[in-house]
Amino acid sequence: MEITSALFTAKAIYVGIIFAITLGVAAYSTYFERIIAAFMQDRVGPDRAGPFGILQPLADAVKMFMKEDFIPANSNKWLFIAGPCLSMLTALMTSAVVPFGDKLDLGGGLVLDLQGIDVNIGILWVFGIVSLGVYGILIGGWASNNKYSLIGAIRAASQNISYELAMGLSIIAILMLSGSLSTKTIVETQQNGHWNILYQPLGFVIFIVCAFAECNRTPFDLPECETELIGGYHTEYSSMKLGFYLFSEYINMFISGAVMATLYFGGYDYPGYDLVVGQFGSNIAALLGVGALIGKALFFVFVFMWVRWTLPRFRYDQLMGLGWTGLIPLSMFNVVLTGASMLFTVNDGGSNWFTVGASWAGVLVMLVVTFAYSEMKYKKKKLASA
């Protein structure tokens, strides 16, 4: 009974630490996005609040709390409040199944698994919670009683549904290689450098493009396209209700990076893991693994920001066309390619160099075919306009 109580306490402390790290990363992502934007545009970023502007997120939080909390007269009050709360809740719940590390031996027979909940359907949990996230945007846009907000909410719903299909199909290839829906098992099959990015380069590209669309990030930020919809689905929001929407976007970026690290980059695995276990013990190796996964997730957060200040926004028809006619067929091709490579692989799991070669060769063939098809369409269009 004492071990059970101590384990519950340790798990609660772990969950609180992950919660604090997630909120801290989300808060300072706003600061680093401004710094990166300033660097890319050759201007000065935030530098007034604290040394190098590092207290800017705290200043923003105070500003958000001090702003007038405005609710439109003709809005649906309770749904208007529920929208940002639902977005924030779903953003935080996604991290529950992400294995941030292996196990910690706390002594006295107490072993702490560095994962919120280890369920055998972890990937389905991620997709289920992510699917619920769109309701926060849809409810907020509809409850605002603003046509621009409603259009932004409808865009978000249709965009998320279309890109979730391609994202789900890209995950099927990972499940075929690992043989499990558990995120912990998926990480364990990638230990000692057998990262899925070697076997699933096309699947990773599809997944990260869909992640941009799921997080409503440029070039897929049509739901909040200020040049067309003023502010999109959160036009009528102010104070911390607006802050919840903005905060949930940065949390989604961090969690998306953690999920991509889990699925494609070995999770908490890092070069020299076994060496660290032999020299310093499993606890130190596990804590370094936590740092490795968070570092990988932060790298993807940087990629999200980098792309925002590099690529222009898509038109809405281009965005939907890419999802339905581009990514879904590519993800189906990736599933077939993975199945074919596993069929001719000596190992049952498909994790050898033959699978790697077949995966990259399939990607090369796909690029050649795509380039040839694009050239043919271009020449046909040029002849028609001549």
C-alpha cells in the first residue's frame, strides 16, 4: 500500500513537472518567435522587458490579464467562454501518452515510468484528442456571431479534417513497422539508432506538412488569415480568452514536435545511450533521454517558426487541393511501399537496410514521376496558351 501511495505521489509530481515544462515552453515560444522573426527580417526584436527582453512573455501575460474582458452582446455567452477553454484543454491532454523517458528507479522497489499514461492505443489517443481540438475553434467562431469568425472556424474544421486523413494514413506505415499502437513500444523499436526516419522519409514529410495544417501555422494559417478575415475565428476575443487560443497554438507546436520525435526520431533515444547506462547508471541515462526528447521537440518548434517567416500563405483552394489530391495519395503510396519492402525483408519487423533502401528508392521514384507529371502539365498549359 505504501509503494502504491508513493508511486501515485511520484507520478503526480512527474505530471506536474511535464505540465510546467509544456507551459514554460509555450510561454517562451512567443519570445523566441519574435527573436527569430527579427533576425530573419534584419530588425530589433523585444529588448525592453528584462535583459535581452527575456521577461517579455511575463509582460505579455500581465497585458492579457489587464485587458478588458469583452463578450459581444449577441454572442452565445457560455459557448463563447467554452471555445478557448476547450482548445487549451485538448492541447494539454495530448502529451499524456508521450513517453518523455524510459524508467527511473526511485529505490525501495519503486520504479517510475516517465510517461503520463501507458496505454496500448496511444496513437489513437493522440488522434482522438487532436480531432477534438477543432471543436474549440469551431465553437468559438460560431458563438462569436461574427461572419468573419464563422468563416475562419469553418475553414479550420474542413482543413483539419482533410489533413487528419493524410496524417492518419502516414502513421499506418509506422504501425506496420512497430506492430503496436503504443507510443512506448514505437519508441522501444527505434532504440540503438534504428530511428523510423530512416525507414519512413516520405511518411515523415507527409506528417510534418499535416502538422503545420493541424496547428494552423503558416503557410496553412487560413483560419486566422488577417488579410481576409481580420483575425479569423478569434476576431471577437480579448483578454485571456484570446490568450488561451494563442497559448494553445504554441502548446500544439511543442506537442507536435514531441510526437514527431517519438514516431520518427527515436523518442528519448540518443547516440551513446548504452554507454551512459554503463558509466553513470540507468537513472542518469533516462534523465538525459528526457532532455533529448525535449531538445528534438524544440528543434521542430524552431522549424515551425522558420517556415512562418520563409514561405508565403497558400490560397484556400491550394490548401485543400494539396490535402485531398496530393498528400492522401502520397500517404497511400507510402503504405503500399512499406508493405512491399516488409514483404521482401528477411527480418519480420522490417528493420534492416533493405527496408531503408526500398523506402528511399520509392521516394526517389515518386519524385521523378511527380517532376515528369508537372513538366507535362506545364508544357500542355503553355501550348494551350500559345
